[in-house]
Amino acid sequence: MAERTEQAGALIDFDGGDRVNFSCNPETILDSDSTDYALHSIPGMSGPKRQFTCGGTRSISFVLRLHYGMEDNVEAAIKKMRAWLYPEYENNKLKRGPHRILLSFGNNWLNEKWVMTNLDVLGRLFDADLKCIAAELSITMEEYVETSRGRAEVGN
């Protein structure tokens, strides 16, 4: 497993190289995992039979607090992250889906790629020109799974 050398937290665009650094890690991080089953109704049984179909979606949700004095200004950081929700087009044809993201929160989630599925921006403070200089960003990401993994890979 790779070892991170980063001191500050960051969201890193795996496909494009952009990154958003932040000095304060989120206060809480919700890491949700699920499994999908097909339900089969069997006449005479009190409930349906379940048949494993595949692993479900793993998601991470957190709130980032951005403020003036960051490496990027707040509006530039928001624009970068908002762009990660959209695909790329060339000559009106889809070139690539939304970019995959790497998380840098200490040594958690190393080598895992994610796609941003939701970004809510709450502006907290504005300058005289109404440029946002402090904001809370509620972010949800879902894991981008490239290969299957079993119990041994997740810690059993």
C-alpha cells in the first residue's frame, strides 16, 4: 500500500491533476457500505429469499470548511470541485466521464478512487464584491470500483 507524504488534507483530481488543499480536516466523515441482494418471492414462505447479486455502493460524506487565506481562493476551489461533477466533451461528443478523485485524509482511503456525486455549497462570508471568502461544502463521493474484492481485502 502506498504511503502519503502530504501534510495538509486534499482532494486530488486523479484524471486531470488539479487539487484542492485544505488546512482543516472534516470534523466527521460518514463512510457507508452496502450489499445488493435480489429478492425472490417463494409461495408458502413467510418472507422472500435473498440471493447475493453484487457489492453495493460505498460512499463517503463530509463537510469541508473553506476560508480566505487558503492556497486557492474559496471561489476557485469551489469551481474546481464543481467541475469534477461534469463530463468532458469534444466536438459535442462525450470525451470522458466526470473525473475520479483521490482523498488525502491522513492514511485513510489510500489508493482508492472516488467520483463526486453531490456538492452543496453554503456561502458563509462575502467580501464587498460579493465574492465568497468562507463556505461550507457538503460533499458526497462514491467509490470507483475497478476490480472486485473479497473479505480478505476489506479486513477480515
